[in-house]
Amino acid sequence: MNCTEIFNYLFESFNSQNIDYVIIHSYQYLPDRFDSDIDTAINVTNIKDAIKLLDDTLSGTGWRVIQFWRHENYAADCVISNDKEFLQVDFCTHYERNGRVVMPVQELLEGKRMHKNFYVPKPQTEFTYVLVKKLLKKVFSDGSKERLTALWEAMSEKEKVEVRNGLRRFLAEDQIGKILDCIASSQYDLIDLEEAHRELRKRTSNTVDNLHYKVFDIKRRFERILHPTGLFVVLLGVDGAGKTTIAESLKERYTTAFRRIDHYHSRVRVLKDISQLKKDAKPIDASDPHGKKQKSGKVTSVIKFGYYFLDFLIGNVKITIAKIKSTLVLVERYYYDYSIDKVRYNLNLSDGFLSFFEHFILKPDIIFILTGDSEKLLERKHEITINEIDEQKKKLTDKFINNPKSVFIDTTDKNVDECVEKMLKECNTIMRNRRKW
């Protein structure tokens, strides 16, 4: 099943099971186009029931929930995949914002209507939801502006009165009139977002809900630290193996599955390269990595290593935080390349020295070793000799063949898409297995 087919299957299954739900907004082009997450309000006891329902409904389809993260007590973002494509289905049992139950699920579902083969809210509810959500975020996207104006223009006078009356619990009477006039004339820049935001927060504040949210949020943050939903991936391989090309393709495919993607070469690089510390430093020339004219001595190598090792330690912290924040961290080469290709880094250090300090480096969730036929690799890039390619391949095999986190991929036998699909399947399995279902 592709994205369109699994979307139809999911919501037709919900319909047949009499599940009470609506896709709250941005549904106009579904299921032919997926411009954003599928925001769905669903009437179940708690959000875990919604996640289990999604997982059970996908059973036998080839799709599965590969990960989810909670961002409110009544909401969770779920990423589903068939190891080739991805969709993000966001569930809420109430519309909540920072502990404030702004619109209960019963209100979101009241008067729902069938659109194509799935349910959506009535126009008044959708309008109120989008407006309140954007005021709380203090920003209107171009899409939300177009949608609010279109909804308002299409409403009858009776429906407009209903919207005005419903907004009284969120805003003062004069604010409502000004905001609705701006929406009708598409003059969104005239809306005082700060004033509306303050009023909305004040009117939706509730001591009990706020206290409940604070307790929940402490538990949620603690859980995210113990069970981070990000992923740390390392790509290793000799020049010509296609690390950068494959990394870019992997990033493109994984855009939906993570909140953000951080892509680094060698290290996080909080600290500049030593060669770039001078004011008049020339850009780094990577065209001849093995063409160093002057070889470093032991003392110089240790000093240089110490400087870069500090950057790796800082990187440990940044990567750990990024994983907690549902980030895909993708690093080409990483620390391991120091022992695989010492000439590139001009380090005159023993393998034992490098192996000892490797214990203090954050370990990836998975390491992809990109390899292949030496002659074909040489044809792609002539930066190093075939003997150097063979030597690096041997080092990679010796170092990682028995590492359970390592996956070898022959990039001369598979095209980029085939390599990336194998990587997706391995990464998705890791994410899927991190939690008990």
C-alpha cells in the first residue's frame, strides 16, 4: 500500500468500526496530497488507546507505527511507515495547549460531516479551532490565512453569529469584532496577536488543569530522557562509496519521521577546525585529503587530537539533547574515521591510543558501513589509490564485522534508492523495538 491507499484503509476502517473522529484541518487535498500532518481528534478514553487503535488497525498492512511522542496530556504524534514512505498521524482526545483544554473533543466532533471518505468538523468548529490555535501560537501561516478567510466567506449569517458567540469564551467582544473584520478583509497584519494571545491565555487558564499539566509534563520530560525518540546514525566508508549522496537521500525520505534533522561531517563542529582559527585562513581544500606535505609529529598530533576530542565531548551533549527532542542526527565519518584513515587527519597516533578514547565517545544507534568493489569505487573518485581503498576496507571490516550495531552495504552493487531503503528498514526496526507495544 502507498500513502494514499493506507490513508483510505485507515479511515474507512475507523468508519466501519464506528470510531468517533474528525480530521480537524488541512484536509482539502487529502488523500491525493499530504502537505502536513494528519491532525485527528478522536473520542477514546485516553491517548494511549488511540495509539493502540492505530497500531492494531495497521496490522497485516505492511505499515506500522515506528514511533510516537507525547507533547500534551491529551495529544500524541504518531509516525507510520512501510519502510519506503511515511505519514504522521497526530491524535488528540481534546485540543489542549500547555495544559489548557481549549476545545474538548465533544465540541470538535459535534456536527461532523463526511468529506470524501472521512469525517471533518463543521465549518464553525474548524474556523474556531484554526483561529484559536494560531492566536495561541502568535502566528498565521499563509495556508491558515487563506483557509480562515475562505471559511468565513462561505458561512451563512446564522453560522457567523454562532462563531461570534462561541469566541466570547476566548476573547473580549471588541477583540472578536476587530479580528473577524481583519479575517474578512484578509488584513491579518492588523491583528494584535500579543493582546489576543494574552486574553486567550487568561480566559482558558484553570488552576487544576495547570497543576495537572505540570505534573504530566515532568513525567513526559523524564520519559523522553529515558526513552529518546530521536536517532543517531553514522555513515562510514571510503571516498567514492557515496556517503554524502546517500545521506542527502536518507534525510529527504525521513523528513516526516522526525521533528528535525541534524547533518554533520566528521563531528558536530562547535569548535572550528584548527586551520580556520587564523583571521586570514583559506577555505579547507578537501580535494586531496591524502596530499599533506608535512606529516605531524607525536606531540603535535596529541595536541591536535585533544582539541578535536573536546569538540567530540561537546558533541556528545548536543547529540544527546537532539535525540531527546526527536531529532535524526546523521554524521558522516565520525570519530571512527580517525583510526580508519589517519592520513586524512594527519594524526601520528597509535590504534591503541585512539581506541582508548573511543570509550568516551557517544555510541550511535546504528552504523552503516558503505563499501563495494574497489575498482568501481576508484572510478567514482580518484582522491586515493586503490591500495588505500583496499586498506581502508580491511580496517572497516576488522573493526566492525562483529559489531551488532553495524550494517554493511555494497553501494557498487545497489543503486542509491536500494541502499536507502535498506537503511530505512534497519532504522525503522530500531525505533519500533525501542518500546513495548
